[in-house]
Amino acid sequence: MPRIVVTAEDFDTGAELDRLGAGAGAVSSFVGIVRGTTGGRALAALTLEHYPGMTERALGAIAAAAMQRWRLLDCTIIHRIGRLEPGARIVLAAASSDHRGDSLRATEFLIDWLKTDAPFWKREDFADGEAAWVAARQEDDAARDRWIEGPAQG
């Protein structure tokens, strides 16, 4: 069963990958990290908000779609909330399978769908004291949409 965690706490990437790797032939992962700059501006922090319950259900649905689409043994999505400074881990999307192709494609799918379909609101807090909410990006929608008509198995 997929592991879904939404937390303010940091996560141990190695421990999470070890858990997924038990009995697997392949484990693939993506770890997102808060950037130090955005749009050429120094970032002091990224603040993430969410709706408890709704967010976990949305992440669970994304993980379930990956489990159905590829031959996975398991997958994990961990997403942090709250105020995160540059260099902090923000998200882990990982999948395990018997063969690398399934886990690699599933991990890419997980992160592409997380960027558009997970109900998180992100505010960039800049070093100069200004702040701005992060708007949806066309390139994130395009990355997600390529999976809609793409091959189901690989």
C-alpha cells in the first residue's frame, strides 16, 4: 500500500528508500529541494499551506494511479508543509518495482502529477521582505498532460 505523508517535519530519504527497496529489483526517487533563488531573486523561504485530509486523499489518488498503471511493488509520497528555507527537502516521490523501467516512469509520473494535482498553496518569501503566491505554470501542465495519452505500460 502506498505510503502518503504530509508533514512539517523533515524526512530521512535513505530510510524511505530502504523501506521501498525490501524485495525490489529497482527503486527510483525524486527529491525536491527549496531553491535559493527564483526569477533571479533571492529566496528567504517557501511557505506551503494545504487542506488536511483533502491533500492526503489527493496524494493517495495519484499514488493509486501509478500503482495501477505500472507494475509497482510500492510507492511513497512525502510532502512537507510550513515554512521551508533554501536547501530544505520539500518532497519525496519514489517507487519500487521488479524492473527499473516501471519504477523510473512511475516516479516521473508521480512528480509531474504532484506539481499540478496536489492541493498545496506555495508562497515565496523573498530576502527583500516581499512575498508572492506561486502561480500555476504552463510547463507543469504540459508535463502532466503528456501522461494522459502516453503509454500505460513500458
